[in-house]
Amino acid sequence: MVFVPSKGWNHTIIDQTVLPFEGELIKQIPLIPEIKEDQLMWPHTKEGVYAVKSGYNLICQWEQSANPSSAQTTSQMRSQLCNRDVQCQILCSRCLEKIETMNHVFMECQYAAKIWFGSKLGVRFTASHRDFAEWLIYSITHLNNNDLSYVAAIIYGIWYARNQLIFEINDIEDNTIITLASKWINEYQNVNTKDTKVPIDTSTYGIRQQASDRNRKQHSANQSNRWKKPIKGIIKINCDANLAVEGRWGLGVLCRNFEGELLAAATWEIPGIAEPILAEACALYYAVKLVLDCGFFNVLIESDCNKAIDLVKEECEIPKPYLGDFIRGVFCNKTKFSYCNFGHIRR
Ligand SMILES: [Zn+2]
């Protein structure tokens, strides 16, 4: 899928091989020709290195999700782990009798059944109710908004009680969940009502006022942070990244000599970079490549991203994910200069 040796994605092969949404994700993966070796990385830490804490947090996120579909996944995964001899509880933590499936937790378990029946909806599940998801879909299409809100609050309450029991050893009575469900709905409605009461003119003025204060501050900051000329013989490179539209970043690079003369400039539009630091590191990498192409070998490269500058200045531990690839790309090219330094500039 990659052109050799230019190392760019072969869009034709990607489009012919995978589904369109998968193809778009693949094409957004930055390719750095200087990076030769593949490496394993853990996507749930910034450094890309596995830590027990991050693995534990990930499992807690799965467990605590109030989404019924994730509840189903969790239960299935527990069974799979158990099949692989990993010790874990697969039974319902409430009754310890049946395997914890979505149907059991929200419909079949005595605890859930009591809550549904005791609620103002008085739902009684019978043998004809085999699938909780089906019942939910039926409810969504047939109940009015108020009753549907109540159903959502009860479902959340059952899952909340289950998590409280497992993680906090806190056994909440079924009646309390019924009371809590009504309380949550009231709170939600109160918040929404208050929002609509805010006079539009006042809030607009508030936003405008904040924006104008920000502009004033920015203007005075700009006055004290003007571009400074480099010493004779050095070319100063300024680079920056800006979010153009959602999911697409604009990168810009300017090269000027000690007299402030513009020697070269370039812009790029890069898709799919989620984090600002990744875009800033990408801008630094593109800047280095551009100035080498231009034949500038004594350079000072400036960016307003402190962290990216710190990473390219020191050979400290480089993060493994794509951020690390851009930094490694800069390192690989740094040795080609007679003089190359990096500096942080405040915006
Ligand atoms: Zn149970």
C-alpha cells in the first residue's frame, strides 16, 4: 500500500482493498520516510508504552460505561478471559447465580425486576420478553418523551447500582434507585430550563466582551514579541500549525535572513491530526525538510509550541506514537546541517 522509495500511500490500492471509511483512516497515518523500523506501541498512554495503570483505567472505563452495548461487550469479554484461564467474575455480582449478560443485568435479575415493577411505569417482564434490546427499541418507538426519559434513568440507575456494588462495595436498595431516577430527571430538566432563560443579548455581549478582551491582550503580547532578526549568516525559520477545519490542519513555514528578507515560504494542508502538538511537530518536520531542499544549512527554527521544541532539542525519551515519528524525522535530518538550532517563540 506504500510507494517505494518515496514512501507515500498508494491511494488506488487502498481504495480497491479496504472499505472507504477504513481507507480514509489509513491515508491519514503520517508516513515519515526516515523511519525504517516498525514498532509496537500502546495507544492508551501518550508515550505509547504500556503501563499497568493505563490498562487498569481502560478496564474501569469499560466497566463503568452506562452504555448497554458496552455492558454486553464487558460480559462477553469476561467470559473470554475466563476461557483463557484468567481469574475473573463472570456471574452477576448481585445474585451470583447467572452469567452477567445485558439481558440478565437489566431485565432478568431479581434486583432489576423489582426496580422496573416498583417504578411508576410498573413494568413486569415475563417469559415472552426474551431480549432487553428489543424491548428497548419497542419502548423508544412507542413511549412518550417523559416515560422514555424515565426508562433511560432507570437503566442508568441499574448500571450505577451494579458499579457501586462492584467497585465501592456499596449495596444500594432498589427503592433508592427508583427515587434517584426521578431526582436525576428533575435535575436534568431544571438545568435545561435554566439554559433557555439566559437572555440572548446579554450572553452575546458577554462573548463579544471576552473576545475583545482577548484580542486586546493578544495585541499587546504581539507588540512585545515581535520577530527578531537572526545574526548574519543564519536563516531564521518560523513555523506554525493552525486548525483550518475540523480534522484538517494548515501548516505554514517562513524563511528569512538577517535583514528580514523573505527567502522561502510554504504551506500544507494535513488531514487527520487530532492533537495540536502533533500538528506542531509535523510543522517542524516539514520546515526541516523544506530548508534542506532550499539549501539553507545554517538555520534557527522557531515554533510557539514549547513541548515540541523541547522534544527536538534534547535526545530525551521520544514518545512512540506518531508524535515520536515526527521528532525522529527531525533528528534524522538535523545532522545534515552545518548549524541547526531550535527556539521557542511566544505568540
Ligand atoms: Zn443477578
